[in-house]
Amino acid sequence: MAGESWKSPEGSLTFEAQGPVAFITINRPRQRNALNQAMWQTLGEWVEQLPDEIRVLVLRGHNRIFTAGSDIHELAGVSADRINRAFRVMDTSIQAIERSKVVTIASIDGTALGAGFILALACDLRVGTPAVQFGMPVGRLGIMLQSPFLERMIQVVGLSRVKDLVFTARTYDAHEAKVAGILHYLVPAEALEDETFSLAQRVLEQSAPSLTAVKENGKHVLTDSTAGSSSADWVGPHFAEGVRAFVEKREPSFVERISITDTAPCR
């Protein structure tokens, strides 16, 4: 599994695996890493076809830019029907990330705008540098945000902040993003790769069923007031070992726990 890699036909997306951690990198620097329709399609397919060994997926951009969002040039002069189809493709790929059973991390440097902002929000965890900028400048393009994009923004930053971002076309810098809950971790630019890899390692040290329960049940809590029935199982297969380790004041040793300490991150 270690060292497995994929590349899109034009090389604008790459997939690299290092043990249980996979990296998908957006590499289209001349377009500020904006994703065209083929890239969105490929991204969704790759996420849905992740090898079974992968436990953590990292999304990142090449050349100190996460992504400027979708390639607007590709949509210029085309029919409204084609543009609507394009947004549905974007949303399908973003849903694939949200539905993924693995923990997803957005490793962000530079801009994350428009659909790129939504792509970052779809990830479970977000780590960024002081150079990050988040924004949703749809008012400059005449794009009418629909529920799927709005829901993701509102869940993280709240409706009031969404209105501010859209109504004024402003961007959030790193400090504002951290305060608003967009960024979980703010790290120096030179430490981004190492800190992202360290975060992935910390995730791998946890009980996989415990993480899966949060991902699966969390979706229901947001949409169903009856979620979390008292008849559901609260004790996972790692519970006994976790409690023993706590009592014995040691690190737990879960069967599926995998270490990447000795594995160098993909550069």
C-alpha cells in the first residue's frame, strides 16, 4: 500500500498513499488550483474508491494555494442548464467527502474561495496557515447559493456570518477563520506539512469505531431530533481495552491502531 499513487490524465490531481494516510493534491497553479468539471468528477470518484487500508485522507493544494474554487472560465458563455449540471457535479463530489468513512483533513495554505471554501468545510478537520483566506464571492458572479452549500456554511459559522460573507464579498483571514470555527488548527506555513501529518497520526491513535460513531451519528443529530436513542450501543469493541489502559495509566493498544511515525509524509 505504501507509495501507491494515481494521477489524473492532465496531472492536475494526484493521489499518494503513505500507509494508512492518503493525500489528494490539487495541482493547477496557473488557474490558482481552480477545479474544472473533469477534476471535480475525478475527485469524487477517487474518494469513493479509496483502498480499504486508508484511515485518513488529506486534501491539499500545490504551490501555497488550496483552491480558488471552480473554474469560472469554463462556465463562461454556456447555458444555464449546463451551469446547473456543473454545480450538481461539484455537490456530488463534496458529498462523497462528507460520506467517506475515513477521517478527512483539509491542509490549507492560501485561498479557499467559493466551492473551494465548501470543499474545505466538507472535511472533518481543517488546519491552515496565516496566509489562508476564506470567502464566498457569489454576489459578484450572480450565483444563487442553494441549500447544500448554505447548509455546510451555516453549520460551521452560522447564518449571520454567512450573510456577512456573501452580502459584502469579504474574506476571512486566518485569525477570523480560527475564531469562526473554520480552522481547527493555525500553524506556521513552514510547519503545515509536518503538523498535518502529526494530526493524522493523532487520529490514527484513536479507536476507529469511536471515530466512525461520531461521523455517522453526527449527521443524524443535525437532521433528526430523535437521533441518539438510549437503546443504541454506546460500548464499542475497543471499550474494554480503553478502560484498562485508563486505569493502568498507559496508552491504549487497539487492534486496528496503526502507526505512521516511521513513515515520511508525501511531499
